[in-house]
Amino acid sequence: MRIALFATCIVDAMYPETAKSTVKILERLGHEVIFPKAQACCGQMHMNSGYMPEALPVVENHINAFDTEDYDVAVAPSGSCVASVKHQHPFLAERLGKPELKERAKAVGARTYELTQLLVDVLGITNAAEQLGSYFPETITYHPSCHGMRSLGLGDRQLDLLKTVGGITVNELPEADQCCGFGGTFSIKNADVSSAMLEDKVKNICSTGASACSGGDASCLMHIGGGLSRTGAKPKTLHLADILASTMEETVSL
Amino acid sequence: MSAKDEILGRIRTALADTPVTEEVPREYRTTSTMSQEQLIELLVDRLVDYKAGVEVIEAEQIPEFVASKLKDASSVVYPQGLDARWLSALGSEVELRLDAPGARLSVAELDATSAVVTSSAVSVAESGTIILDGQPDQGRRAISLVPDHHVCIVPVSTIVQLLPEAMPRLSITRPLTWISGPSATSDIELERVEGVHGPRTLDVLMVRGL
Amino acid sequence: MTQVFLGMPAGGQGNLFEQEPFPKAAHRELGNTQMRKNLRHATHSIRDKRLKVVGELPDWEALRNAGSTIKNNSMATLEERLLEFEKNFTARGGVVHWARDADEANKIVTDLVRGTGATEVVKVKSMATQEIGLNEHLESEGIDAFETDLAELIVQLGQDKPSHILVPAIHKNRTEVRDIFLKEMPVVDPNLTDEPAKLAEAARAHLRKKFLAAKVAISGANFALADTGTLGVVESEGNGRMCLTLPETLITVMGIEKVLPHWEDVEVFMQLLPRSSTGERMNPYTSLWTGVTEDDGPQNVHIVLLDNGRTRALADRFGRTALNCIRCSACMNVCPVYERTGGHAYGSTYPGPIGAILSPLLTGIEVEENGSLPYASSLCGACYEACPVKINIPEILVHLRGEDVDAKREKHKLPTQMDLLMKGGSWALGKGKNIGLLEKALPLGRLAAGKDKKIKKLPGIAAGWTKSRDIPAPPNKSFRDWWSDEKESK
Ligand code: SF4
């Protein structure tokens, strides 16, 4: 398959390793990965902050970049950005009275997958150690990010896949389904409530005794990681793509 | 312009984009596959969960069970259409008070009455709900409300599993009272406790052969 | 307070407004540790219960789909539905009144009570009367209104404000309730314990005489059935039955959005509502009445059909599904923001996620007071997932943020920091080339980080972030550049 990588702006700029990991995993499976250079961002931050006219060029840019016949499916290492592409782009187009853009947005959305969605549902990966050679000899815990879990209905796909990584121990996170408090500009506009939510997430992560908390969204992980780091807590954060890409030969270190 | 006209006008303005209606997808369960014994078992389970007293009995046992449930009552109100034989085993010290058209008990009299015996129209096993629809064997609403103890007869033939199965059996424009256990509240820390303003004791006699 | 846009139905009045911006109120409420403990305890236990009873029904999703379609249809044909209801309710001896707004509704009710000669009324919990401030109005007119729902009673006795639509005193724990009863009930056992059963018993004793003597009752309604003219009240304690059965006169105040097309629709909502609200398979009591029944219950039966901003909300085609709400409270029970701030922080009668959309929809978002409500959410989606009528609350929140920004854009001449950030972001993220250009500056970000590779303090509006979180030092090279260098050059 020819797979177009939508890196997402945060991974592109802040966590390039995670995008590289995504490429590695897919190439390991024998697929060809392309990176449409015109891509930038899904526009979620703008939409979620209420800046609709400002979001429009961002959303249009994404649709233009991905509305091509040049690839079979698109993938992003982020449930949140994929949910935005699938649901928010058509909504924005509708809201701004652009029916043609809405149809194109829907078409792009239908071809866009979150990483584990692609791995499990399309590529039939159920055992990361066997099928991807994943190896990560650490104790981790896992936070299911809200948009992947709820908007995309990922269920336990991410967790189940992580559990099949060689050498890994996955400790269950108490109150896992609770939001970490990020919510984009929510963490700025309602910093106090956001911090209170983060505080509980950090506490729960520390209670698992894991050395890392994994998840499928770099933004939530940056938020959680920022809280862990500020409180001097031991656990690190690591995107699940990085864990899946880690092998016996090239083991990712924390 | 009258308030009515103005509000209706606002509605027309608000719906200027003429949203369409859709066929309601009624894909929920509307028919049961349960046997009568399973229905009885389910309803018993639900009512017990609500802390109601429940007995499954034969028709000829009604007088005996009504009497035993009401052994501490000093007075009992019953609606005109109730089968009087059901009260025949009550002790002579229990005062029977008939509530009938033209001979209504006052609220104060009801308040001074220890218990009420009524029949019921239909019961929904899945949710443990007994529905009274004000027929003569159930009486008007006040009599099953004010006395603190309600003995309710549920003929087994009136039990259905699902709420949608109960609907066709109801005459919706009669005053309906749906009862699922004794009065209760969840208002303190969202924990359910039984016994507030409605009858604090609910005894259900589920009767086979009725 | 309300500003009417041309061609837009008027906004609602009454208790629909924030008292202060949400972040400020939230900051204060977060400091109330006892309340936070109480709320956490209550919301967490109800979550588990709800999941359990919802999980029991194999057709839960089918019921949700039916429920949301019925409501959509009802809103799409609201005029016909209301006229049909009016006709049927009237045919059976009921009297229908229409109220454009809170003031008008309050006046209608007051006149009706006056007409009976009563100076006291008993009340069944009703969001609509809370919204219009009926109790306060009656009081100012010399009529005493007694709340009979246990939680409302706690709030009324404690001179407090409701903080939840189902359990208005959810912010109080049992000991606090006991203390309120001891202090405020004229006749009460001084040895009253804080056992919930004992507290319920005290409420029973306190209200018994009121019920038995009441001449007039005021209720809300959970639904009205258009094709039969029937009204329904869903409750637990029997205070509803008392009010709906014993007095001579019954006045119901109901929002116009509560009307359902067909009486069979009850089978859907009576499965959705109890399981979503108290986590029970069914609530203890549900009463349905159709106008007047001779020789049974109140013989003077009235309904006040209330607009108060509902048509305003209906006019918003991206927000109107908020009117589908059946007030179950599931969305607030699962909301991580509500759990931490409590209901008072939302100002309006309607707190939590539904309140954050409904209040501004009813009043109009351009009303400055409600401008911060749509932002009171991390958009985690727990509310949408729990909502029995599938109201996409996160989407409406985002939509209303858009309305808010647009309204402010017109009002303010000078752009705010956020405006500038978003404008800049729009340029930067609007083209792959532009973001690529900016990413060349990533190494600069590394300079901002300390030796430990963390950024600990940001200026301006971003300072909120670094109050409790670090930011990692950015990488040397973006993925985009790595791809050009490593993949494309090979
Ligand atoms: S919005 Fe949905 S979940 Fe919230 S109270 Fe209304 S019906 Fe219940």
C-alpha cells in the first residue's frame, strides 16, 4: 500500500521521532510511505478556540494536500487530529456554508486513519511482537486520549496492541478514561480546572509504578509529561508509535 | 399580539431553514421471548431490589396473604371495584374503609388509615414497574398514595417483560401511576434510600391464575 | 441585559446567566475542598450505577437513536405539536397559557394562585420554575412557595442555590444536610443522625401537613404528549404524587420544547431517562395526567407553556439539538470539569455541559455574561457519550465558541492576544511552506529551555500553561526537514 503520512503539526515540530517511528513501522510491514509536503495542521486549535474564519485556510490547506489520488490511505499518529479531519472539517465547511468543501472533507476523512486503527483494522496487526518485532522491556501504563477513545471509537485497540509488545509490562491506569485536562486552549483559558484534572492524572500514573505513560496523542502526552516533569515525578511519557517501533536491536530508551 | 401568536411566530422564524423530519428508527425491543415463569422471576428480582415485599401466590391464597401482610394494620382502605373476598380473612379488629364515588374518604381520613389494598393494570418485569390506571379495582390516585402501606395485587397474566409491550395495554388518558418500589430518594449523596412521602411499605402479591 | 438581534427571537431572562466569568468562579469553587470531596463521591458512585443499568439493555443504542430522532422531529414540527397539545389538553378540561418570557410566566402563575385565594403553594421540583425565579417572585407577591423535593428542601432551608439539575444539593454531604435540618426545621428531633434514611424521615414529617392541607400545587413536567394532551412527571419520593393528586388546583410550568409527538414515545423516554439520571432501572414513581379527571385529583388544571429563549435556541441550526435535552443530568455526572467546579460556577440554573451550551443558546451568545460558558470544557466528549438523546455537546460548544469570537470581533476594535495568536497561527499553519519556515527557528526554542531541557515559564496568555506544566525543549530539526534530508535526498 502507498500510505500518506499526516505527521500533525505538533509531532512534526516537537516530536519528530514519533513520525519517524510511524514511518519505520509501516515500512517494516512492506508499505511505501509518502509525506505530502503541503500539509501543515488539522486546524483543531483554531476551531476549538472558536476562530472559524482563521481555521478555514488551515483546513483548506489540509484538504488540498490530501485530496489527491497519490496514495491509498492516510495515517496520523494522533486520534485527536484524525477525529478533527473526519468530523470537524466537514462541520466547519457546513458551518461556513461551503458544501463543496464539505464533500471533499468527507472524502479525505474517509481515507484517513489513526495509526492503530490502520494497523489493527486495515493491516490486521494483532500481535506487535510477532508481526512488527516490537520490543520494549519496560513497565508502562497507558492513557487513552479522549478523542481517539470517544470520537473515533478506538476502544481497546491501542492498549491491546501495546500489551503484545515483547518484554513489556502494562500496568492498568486507574480512572484511565478521565480526560487529562489538556483540551487545547482550555489548558490556558481554564488553567485552574485543567491543572486540577492534570493533577489527578499525574497521581494516577504515579500510582501504577510504571516508568512511562504511553498513549496515542502527542499533545496529551506533552501535557501529561509537562505535569509529571513539573512535579518531579519519575515516569516519562512516550508515544505508542515509539514503543511499537522499538525492537530488540534498536531499543528505544526512556 | 397575543403571547401565543408571538411564540408561534417566533417558532416559524426559528425554523425558517425548514429542518426535515425523519422516520423514527424503532429498532429497540418490542416483543419478549420470556416464558411466564421467567417473567415472574424477573419481576420478583426487580421488586426485591427496590426493597418491596414480594410473594408469588395462587388466587385462593389472596385472602390469607392480604391478612398476613396487614396483621398490624388498624384500618384499611379499598376501592369499590376490588374483589371484596380478598379482604375476607382480615381480622375483625381491622376497620375496612370503602372509597367509592359519592362516598369519598377525605385526605385526613386517608391519612388516618394504615393501609390500602388495590389491584393493578399492567406490570413491566424488566424495570420492576407496576402500573395503576385508576380502574375501579385500583381506585382514585389518592387512596394508593396517602396511607403508609400499599398492598398491591399483580395478576400474573398482566406481567410483560418490556415497557413497549405494556403501552398498548394502557389507556393513556386515564390518570396513570407507575410504581417501582416504595417511595425512595437519591437526594443525599446520590445514594438510594427507601421511604419518603409515598407509602413506605410496598407489598406485592403476584397471583397465578388471575 | 439581553440584546436583541434583528429577526432573531428574543433571548431568555431569569436565572440563565453567569454571575462572573467561569474561570474566576471555578477558581473559587476549586478551593472548596469539602464540596469537591462531596461531588467526587456522588458523581463517581452515580457513574458506576449508570453504566451498570445501561449495560443491562441490549438495545440501548437503538433507544438513543429513537430518542434523538423523536426529539428532532418534535422540534422540526414544534408549532403543530404545541397546537395539537393545546387542543387535546383543553378538550379534557385543562387550561393552556402561553408565556413569552420569565416575567410573563411569573405573572400568569401569580394571578392563578391569587384567583384561588391561597397564600401558600406546594411545589414539585421543576427546572423551568427555577429558571424563571418563580419562588422569589411569588414571595415578593406575598405567596409562600414550599419546595417538597428533598434536595430542593435542603437548598431552600439552607438558603443555598441548586448546583445540579437532578440533585440540587449534591454539593452537600449527609452531615451538612443534618446540620441544616437541625438549624432550620421548626420541629425536629434534636438527636437526628446523619443517616440518609433518618434525614428522609425528617423531611417526611416536616412536609406531611403541608401536603395534606395544600390547595394549590405548582409542578414542572418531564414531557407533554401532543396527540393525547397528557403530561408526565417523573420522581422518586412521592412528593410529586402528593402535589399532583391532593390539591384542588394544579399549575404546571413547562418549556415548549418538552412536547413529544406521540403518546407511544413515552416507551422510549421512560427507558432512557431513569437509567441515565439516577442509575435506576426505573424511578419509584411516574405520574401521567390528561387534563381533569372527574373525581380524581385536581379539578382546576393549568399549564403555562414557556418560551423564555427557547425559540431563540431553536433558531440556531447548529445548536438547536440542545433543546432535545431531557434533563437527566448524565452529562454533568460524567463531566470532569463539573466534578471539580460544581454547579454554582456556571451561574445559570443549568450547570454542567448542557448548561454550558443551553444557557448561552437561550440568552444569545452575544450576551457578554454567558460568553465564557462554552469554554468551560476540555471537549473530552464524555457528555456526548453519556447523553441518552445523543446531543453532540462538544460540537455545539465549539460552534458557540465560534459565535462568541465573531460577536466579540465586531465589538472590540483592538485584537486580543488570543486574536493575534490565532491570526498568526492561521498563517503559519495554513501552508506547509510557512510552518516549514517557522520550524527553522526550533533551535531557538532550545535556548529558552534551561539546562534540564525544560521550558518552565512562558509569557502572556500562555503563562497559565507553565503554572503547572513544563514544556520540553524542541528538537533540533523538524520531521519535515529530516524527511527532506534523509528520505528525499536519497
Ligand atoms: S444534555 Fe443529555 S445527558 Fe445532559 S442532561 Fe440533557 S439529556 Fe441528559
